[in-house]
Amino acid sequence: MVIKVFVATVAGSTAIKKKQQEVVGFLEANRIDFEEKDIACNDDNRQWMRENVPGEKKPKNGIPLPPQIFNEEQYCGDFDSFFDAKEGNEIYVFLGLAPPISAKVSDTPAIIEENQVENPEEADANPSEEKQEEPETAAAAEEEDAEVAEEQEAEADDEQEAEEEEEGEEEEEEEES
């Protein structure tokens, strides 16, 4: 399946240019295969896009503006729909694609098991935490890894501060004696 993004390479509106750049940039960053179809220089592309955007999705004047996104012949949506799907982390559903299988996701269970063996008290301390959902994109996986690393670093800092406070209290007690 090929994602088709209808754009206008010669767009008079900076808002349209920014929206087009955001869609194309996101697809490129997430390595989602797509084709850019220029409606400014190719009348066939313009006509095909206008005919295949569903009536309820067309603006009041009847002429849909780029970017418009299709999966082969299936209409996915316009920029607003794309943005909502991206923010809701549902971009693959929006595009009609299966989410990629990430190598990092398969490593996650091993890490969780190691933590549970090393720190059984921590595992019991938070029984209400549910299993995390798998990230849908490489960017989401990297962000999740960064968050986990931050949390671990914060926990280590907290433990170090607690030890330093205990040592300080012991020194104060010795001085008082």
C-alpha cells in the first residue's frame, strides 16, 4: 500500500506550506513510505484529488485544499484529521497501516524481568501500575526510553540524597554525644 500526499509545490499560503511540511516531515521521520502528488503543476493530480475527497470532507466552496492524504484509493483525511491522529498516537490506524515491529519493544520484557528480580520490593510497591502499551513509532520508543532513563536517574538521585541525609543525622548524633 502506498500513502499518497497531495501537496501544492507552489502554494500562496504559508499556512498551507507549513501543514504540508509537517505531514511530509512526519512521514519521512517515521520512515513511512509515501508519494507526494503535486496538484499545482499536474492537472491530473488536482482533478483526481478533488474527485476522491468525500463530499462531507470538502469545504463549503467544494474545493479541498492540500494536504490531502490517501492510502492508494482510500481517503484518509486532511491535515486536521492527520494532526488529531498524530496527537492521539493513532497515525497508523489513520493511514490504514499496520504499526511497525520495533526491536526495542522486544527488549522491554527482559528489562522488566531483570528489574523485578533485582528489586522485588519495588515491584510490590506499585501493584496498581499496569503494563505499558507498546509505542507505535520509533520516535515514541525513543521518547519512552528517555523517560525510563530519567525516572531511573531520579530514583538513584533520591536514594543518594536519602543516604546523605542519614549520614548527616548520624554525624549530628555523634556530635551531640
